[in-house]
Amino acid sequence: MQLPQVLRKLVDLGANVYRKAEGSTLLCRAVTLRYVEGIKILLESPTTQMGLLSSRGGHALTLARRLGYKEVERLLISYLEI
């Protein structure tokens, strides 16, 4: 099983998408890694809240903008528009 399938399975089984690792939520970590497929999987989960702040006080969209990740930023904005 590859990482996207593992992540999807964990989300489907109710994994805690709010759990923070090194101060970041799963979504913020995926943004930092530019893991677009993982971001999409997390955004499809009804329990993911994009505005959830990391321990550093930022959230996924702010992080994508700060890092200059335009593709990730567009993806997150498209999620907000749904």
C-alpha cells in the first residue's frame, strides 16, 4: 500500500486529523511538504478544518502563501469556495 492509500484509509477510519506533530496539524504538514495528493485527501474529510491553527499561530492557507506554494494556495482557496 502506498502513502496516499494509507492516508485515505486512516482518514476513512476516523484518524484524528487534528493531532499535531511537531506543532503542526496534518494539513499544515502536508502543505509544508507540498504533498498535494495528501492535501486533497485531507480536504475531502468532513472533519478537516482548514482554519485550525498550528502551535505557531498560522493555518494552512497562510503557510502556503508564506512559502510561496501557489499550486497549494489555489487548491486551498478552491476548497474554501465550495
